[in-house]
Amino acid sequence: MNPWAVDARCTPGCAAHAAPRVPLAEAVRRYAALTYEMTRGVAKGERLAEFETLRAQARGVLAALGVRLEAAPGPLSVSGPNGVGTLIVANHVSWLDIVAVLAVEPATLLAKREVGGWPVIGTLARRIGTRFIDREGLRALPGAVAELTGTLRSGRSVVVFPQATTWCSTSGGRFRRATFQAAIDAGAPVRPITIDYRQHGAPSTVAAFLGDEDFGTSLRRVVSAGGLSVRVTAHPQLAPGADRRALAARTRSAVCSTESPAHV
């Protein structure tokens, strides 16, 4: 079962190819390349958490899948006051979102706890220092926010997906406000980013991971996708302010905008 809960309006039927599939021989080659990249990542052990090693590994995974990365040059993190990290906030379409962001700039990830139990992917996630959270465990939420605040204060940037769900479009879903409290408490800047997918330049939902779809089915669709690219658009940073409701709304507005990538 897909560990990302989704809204009933987005179902596996929303995910579709926008271009012809690649030949079977190319799909087989991609599976072999992905197996090699994942095996190599596991073999690196603790070294996988190193900045350049992790970025190279993420880019290797995208290349193995035949996915082209489009992103503005420069880091997603910004210089925060007193050396605090950046809360990097993205919309959520697919499991591939995580790979795309790490290919731009490795940062600490905040993910749903089920991800940690996935074979291979869960192992890699734990080794790079991913913070896992039970999104339905309200009692644990204050502790999770406090831990996130501490991570930001330590100078490390954190990537969050506040929709807490996957959607087939950028504009789907509200942003949950809890993680924004961590940015306020830490005095950390917020970097909104937009993740979207295209096939041969046309918008595509082929990478979307929705409903009760299993990972293997989603992976097969990505592997067979022709001309697939993922675009990571960085928007101007936001000051945290003092109202998490307002901060969440401003961030969502930026993420769902169609502005050109910021020069970061």
C-alpha cells in the first residue's frame, strides 16, 4: 500500500503517460541501471550521508531511470540569521520528489514513518539521517516539531512536504501548519519550491504515486516513461514571521505559482 495517504479526488487513474512508452529493451536497461545504483548506495554505508556523495547518488538514480533533472543553479538553502538552517517546503507528487530534491541539494528529510520500513529505500533513508514522523500520531506532534526546530537551529536545512499527501497536480491539497511552527521557533527562513513533471516538455502525471497503488506499479510506469523530466523551481525565500497559518498560506501561494525559477 502507498504510505502517502491521498485525497479521494486523486486516484491511480490520474497517473498516465503523456508520451509513448520506451521500448522494452530500454526499460530492461533502466531496471539494471537502477539495481546497480541502489546496490552501490547501500555499499557506501555511512558515507552516503556525505553531501557530495548523496547528491551524486541521487543524480545517478535519476539517470538510471531516464529522468532528466531541470533546476536553477545554486543551493536551495539560504543564509539564515545566527547560522540557522532553511525550511525547504515542496509540493508532493511522487516518491521521485525526494530523489529530485536530493539531486539538487542534500538536506535532512522529514518523511512518514512507513518509508523507513521499505526495502532498500528505507535503508537508504535511514542512513542519510531522515527524520520519520507518524502523521496521525497527534500526541507525538509537539515532540516532532521540537526536534525539527532543533535541527534547524543546528544549521541543517530540512525538506518537508506539508501536504502530507501526494497529488497529481501542483495545486492540490492544503498545507498542514505544524512544520511551519518549527521555522518560526527557530527563526529559520523558508524556501518554497515547486516540483513538476514533464514528458518531452508537456505536463505529465506519469510519475504521480496515488491512492492504494503499490510502489512496484509506480516504478514500472516511471521506468517505461519516455522523455520524462522533473523540474525543481526555487522561489524567493520567506521570512518566518510569527503566525504559522499566514506562513503556510504564503508558502503555498508561492509553491503553486507559475513564476520562473529564482536565481539562488
